Amino acid sequence: MPTRLREGDGAPVPGFGISSIPSRQPGEHNGLLFSAFLCASASLRESKKGKISARTGIFVLFGFGVPGHNDRASGGAEVHVGILNAMIPIHYVVQRVCRETRDTFTIELAPSTEESIAAFEPGQFNMLYSFGIGEVPVSISGDPAESGCLVHTIRAVGPVTQALCDVTRGDTLGVRGPFGTAWPVSGAVGGDALIVAGGLGLAPLRPALYGLMRNRSAYGRIALIYGARSPEDLLYRREIEKWRSHLDLQIEVTVDGGRGEWRGHVGVVTTLIGRLVFDPARTTALVCGPEVMMRFTVLELLKQGLSEDRVFLSLERNMKCGMGLCGHCQLGPFLVCRDGPILTYSALRRWMDRREA
Amino acid sequence: MSALEQDLGALPFFAGLEPVYLRLIAECASPACYDPGESIFQQGGQADRFYIVGEGRVALEIFSSDRGILTIQTLASREVVGASWLFPPYIWQYDARALEFTRLLAFNAVCLRAACDQDHDLGYDLMKRFARLMVERLNAARFQLLDVYANPASGR
């Protein structure tokens, strides 16, 4: 799940605005209560700097329940405070900006105070808030073992991501997270691991590769197939070269169109899957990229003999709250921000091909 | 069964082919080596062979007057190069070039076409294998055409 693409074509990207609440409430989620909750969060963001405790104040002020959360909790107040904490962004300062391609940047963030988000797992995402512009979900693309610093790779596809790409060292962003499910790095132990990334999909898969490499002896073969539009669109080029120097990693990079000096593969990622040697019965596949690419990739993986429950996909949906409250990212029975973004193909099979309109 | 017949039988493309046909195909095969950058065949040339890559990589290319040489696809070990030998006018549609030192098995298409005409079971079997290959490549080409990695903000 790389940078989410649906920013509304110039419309405000709601992170805290009630305009984001849909009139039709999916599932069991109560949008009216949630919109009031969002208002409260927004109004108290400023007072967070003041003397009152905004985070507990919200509970006293409203005292309402959030369906699906209150019921499961032993103490309602703690749940409310927990949810509110998750709704208030923590300030992070931009430490470094690296241009990956003409429209994609990697930023490194460090907390501006002692307060920071919790440790993340490979595949999880944060909500990044460009103050005054909007908030978007962005996968974490750094190494989970390196604490303190957050790394995000962002492509400019709309006003918020453009603002996030325009940051410079010293700028401040809001961060909420980490949210969502993780790649099954430990679940792949004992077998082969095949990573298939398309375009920006390499960003959320990079932490998984770090995890696999860190515990290299626990796995059989590890392979990465990475497809991009052109050689100029490849992310992390230097790092890919470094990975290629590992004799116990198979790294295959392909582009849809190559000319001039490009000496690597040309063709879609699916054409490379059949060229790899792996044991289908013991292979876990981690796949991330545009949904069309993932559909073709899944077909090829199943053709090669992988089982549907060993194929993991990272989905991209229109996420807002990040906690399964607002329902924006609902896909059948799943709230992608909470139940995903990483799900097995066996769980997703019924829902992936559904047309949204 | 000769070593070559065994090697051919082990290729995914020829998997399950009757031994008698493997022998016939092996009789039409000869080794070929190409240095990096060397042309294997050129667009417009007579398609009187097809190839299977043993070692190395092959680029299928097309020349565009305004964009130069464009690589359409690269093929690697155990993959088939060339299907234009199957249908008249038996003319190559693309260029093929070795990207690195490449060993190929070259199959004499004239010999194979005659064998297919004489034995329709062989012809049908080979046709099915090439039809499947072409459908797979057509699907890959369509996927490539979708330009799925383009920035949605760019309007493509």
C-alpha cells in the first residue's frame, strides 16, 4: 500500500473535517458520532499546546461511544482516550528529503519532541498530515529495526502528496499511526519468500525485505521481482544494486519500456515469475502494486502452484481515519485500514474484482 | 534417447511431447552462439528458424524513426524466440539481438514445417504449444499497454 491515490482531485483531503463523512454508513459504524468526534479532535488540536489536557478533555466533553470499540473494551474512558490519541497527529520534523524519480520522493522524519508513534511492522502505514492542506495514508518504507526515524516514499499525485513531496529539511508534519496489518515476515519462516513489487509498491515491501534479510538463515530462497514503467522510474536504485550483490538473494528488475542504455529485463513482472526457482508448496508471496498488476501476478502465482492463502496483497483504498471507524475504505467485509491493507488472496478473491461504479 | 532429446524434453515448452517427435525436433536443431550486441535476426528477414535460449538473454526490438530502437521484450534461458516461422509469408516482425553472450538452439523451420504437413498430430501438438505461448505473450503485451505504473496525476 504505497501512497494512496485518491486525494479528490483538488478537493480537500479530509483528515479531521466532517465533510469526509459519508451519508451512507457502511456496516456497523456510526458516522454521526464519528463526525462529532472528528470535530472535537480538530478543535482540540490547538489546545493540545495549552495547559488543559485535550486528550482527556474530549472524553469529558462528549462522553459518547464509538460503536464497535466501546463494546469490546473493559473501560470505556480508556478506549475513548486511546482513540483520541490515535486521532491527534504527533509532530515530526523532516530530516532528509531524497528525490527518487521525477515525481517520487523519500522523506525521513524524526519526532520533534519526546513523543513519537509506536514501533511499526513491515507493511503498516501512517497518516501523514501536511498542516493546512490535508492528510493521506502513506506506507512506511524504512527499516522497522531502526527506531526513531520514519521513512516514507511519496509520489505526488494530488495536492496533499504534492505538499508532502515539496517539504524541505526542518519542516514539520503531523503523523498518526502506525496502522493496519503487516506482511507475514515471521509466517514465511522455513519456506521460500517471493516478493513481487510494481511501481511504488516496492516502498511498503522494502521493510519486509529488510526483515527477511535480517533473519536470512530462517528462510529458503528469497527473491524480489520488481517492475517499473521505465528505468527512470525505478525506486531505490542504489539499494537495489546493493541487494544484487547478495549471493543469497535473487533480485530481478524489469521495465515496461526500455531504450538506450538499459540492459536489464523488458516486460511485465508476470513474465519473470516462471523463470524463478522456488518450491510452490513452501512459498509465501508478498505482492504490492497497482491492482491490475496484482491481479495478473496472482494468476501467475496460482498457475505456478502457490496456494491462495500464501499469497498476500497490499490493498489501496480511500482511507481517512486509519482505525476502522469512518468506513471510507470498506471493501466487502473488510475495513482496509484496520483489517488490511495486507490480506491474503483467499480472503480477497471475492472482493477484488468488484466494480465500484 | 540422445542427450539433446532429453534436454529438449526437460524444457517446459516441450514437456510431455511424444519421444518420436522429440527425436524429429532434435534432428532439426543446431547450436548457435552470439556475442553481446550481435544480431540474431532482423525485421523483414526470412523466418526460417525459431530458437530456444540456452544461456544468456535476447532482446526483441523494433525500430521507430522518431524514437530509435525500442526493446519490446527480453527473453531468457529456456524461453522460445520467434513464431513468425509458423505462418506465411514467414517474415520476421522484429529484430532479435543478444544482450550478452548467448547460446541458442536453432530449429530449422523449413524441416519442421514439412514434418508438420506430413504428420498432422505433430503439427497440431506444436501448434497448440505455440498458440499457448502467443496467448501468454499477447496477455503480457496487453498488460504492458495498460501502463499501470503511470502517475494518475499525469493524465498519461
